[in-house]
Amino acid sequence: MPENVWKSRTKQDLMIEVWEALDCESVGRAEIEAIETAIADRFGPGAVESPMKTARLLADEGAELRHPEIMELDVERRMSDTRAAEFRNLIKFVDFKQAETTFKNLENLRRKYLGNNDREGLRRLRAKAQQGRERAEMIGKNQSVKEEKREEKGEIAEWFRVWLETPEIFAGWLALRKRSADFQNRFVKKDE
């Protein structure tokens, strides 16, 4: 079905609209793939959800699922995602030391993807770093977290901002930042 027949404005609404247009008794591989095609056509390939997420949404709308087909499709997709292992546990920032390791890993992946001209890898890497920034900002604003940790997470959120804007100079910037009087006064313990 061509894209221009769809009236839905949101991804979830489009999933339901396509399912209803398919007029099928149950949902399996073919139906999920038809929905994915419509989503990719309208919103781009990055908007396509996992088969399990799509199936869950349709089940909530009353669809009868052909579970084995959907599970098989989901497993195939996960197995074909060559970047999954690279992104697993990539973003960690319990403390500054762990955050620095995270940024070294981000930079290593960035250089790898640049060298391979891998636009999708770069896009996903930036999205992952943006998630890290948002998580650090959220913790930094959470009043139930100790003030010292809130300040630390606010600082790390700033690191993410700089890396996202200018990853090429981040390592040099971080070295200068850690030597700055502001950083030393706020984060370096006097007894060390």
C-alpha cells in the first residue's frame, strides 16, 4: 500500500491503521513486515520498532498474534544487528573515572564509524550519547539525590554536551576542564 493513503500522524496510529487495512484475522511475520515498511516509508528506517514492540501494541488493540512467527522475526532482527554488542553497556558514569572510560569508548566507536563511512553507526552513537546526557541531567536535577552526586552528574551532562557538539576536540577540552580551578574546587577532594 502506498504511503499517501495513510492518514495517521503518529507512528503508533500508523501501525494500527496499517493493521486494520490489512484486514487479517491474526498477525504474524508478513503483517509485521508490512507495518514496518509503512513506518520506514513515512518516518524513516530509524523509526521502525522491534517486531515484539509492534506486536505488543497490536495485541493491546485486540490483535490475535501468531507468536512463533513474531518471535522468529524478532530473533532474526536482533541477530542481524551487528552493533548491538558495541552499544551494550556503553554509557556508564557512576563516577568521573567511569565517565572518562565511557567517553574514550564513544570516541573509539566514532572513529571506527567515520573510517567505515558508517552513517547509521554514527547516528546511533549520537543517539546513545544523547540518552546518556539526558540521564545525567535527570539525575543532576533529582532532589532526592545527594547534592554532591547531583553536581557530579550535572558536570558529566556538560561533558556529554561538549562531546555531542565537538567530539574531535573533546579529549583536549576534558584535560583542560579537569585542570581548571572551577573543577578542582568543586570536585577534587582536598585530602587526596
